[in-house]
Amino acid sequence: MKDRTLFLAVTGIVLALLAGCASSPPAPAAPSTAPMTPMAPHAAPGAPAANEAVSPSFTVSGAVGRRATFDLAALQAMPAVTQTAGGNSYTGVSLWTLLNDASVGLRPDTAARNPVLSMYAVVVGSDGYRAVVSLAEIAPESGNRVALVAYSLNGMPLGRNGMARLVMAGDLKPGRSVARLAAIEVFAAQPSGR
């Protein structure tokens, strides 16, 4: 009996609220006194939007021998790789090659067995977009997949996609393709402490 009374009371309140919402139309919005800001019709072709700044270089940091900065000239001085993804041809440097370059020097935990298996890179775009790449999937002795730090698209500069971008050619969807590359941070997963 007590439960039925409570149910009827709650049902009555809900119905009253719904009836009140349905019977009164929304009040018109008050006119804004803020000045209107004209919008630019369209950005020039190839020009990034304000939140898509193109950086002339990117940094590599974290579990590496030394923090390094790469610009277009530094990337072009490294061994070039060309990959096809989504019908486009990208040219750049293998992420594995970049991380093992003398100027960076990947620093795995030598006390761990198969240390590369627990390492990963977080690739960050200038707009804050991030993607994770397991170093085991790109290591030649493990997954041997190519993660490309591309600087050219179909033989041309990347334009609004920045000086460099990450391209994961083997992925079914391009979710890990990071445009306007700003940073690569390398980490080693820590033991759980069991």
C-alpha cells in the first residue's frame, strides 16, 4: 500500500511537470546587445584555421637519450620512405628510424626483458590531437609496420597539414594520422607493482 501511494505521487508529479512543459511555449530570446563580428567567407586554400597552427618543427622527448627538435631539412636529410595510404603517396621518415637516430637515441629499460614491447609513443598535433603508437608494432624484430613521419603528399609539401604528419598506412581508418605534428613523447609502461 505504501509503495503504491509513493508510485502514484511520483507519477502525478512527473505528469504535472510534463504538462507544464508542453503547455507553455518557450520564451523568445532577448536580443543580444553584443556587436556582430563579421565572419570571413572562407580561408584561403591551403591556409590553416586559427586553431590549426602549423609548426615549422616538432620535438621528440621522453624515454630517449636526448630531447631533439626536427624541422623539414632535418627530416629530408634522413633515409626517405614512401607509403601509400588512402590512394595518396606519402614520403617521409620511418618513426622507428627517427627514434633510433643518433640525435635522439631511443632509451629502453635494459633491466626489463624485451623492453620495446612495453614502450609507446604519443604523437601530438598542434591542435592537441593525439595518437598512440606501440613501439613493438613498428620495431623490425616485432610487428615491422611502418609508422611514417611524412613531409610530402603526392610529391608536394603537406600545406595545411603542417610541416610533418604521422601516417599509419596499415590502419583501416585514418584515426591515428596526426596532422600538424608538434611533438612525439616516448614512454615505457611501468610494472603494476604486484
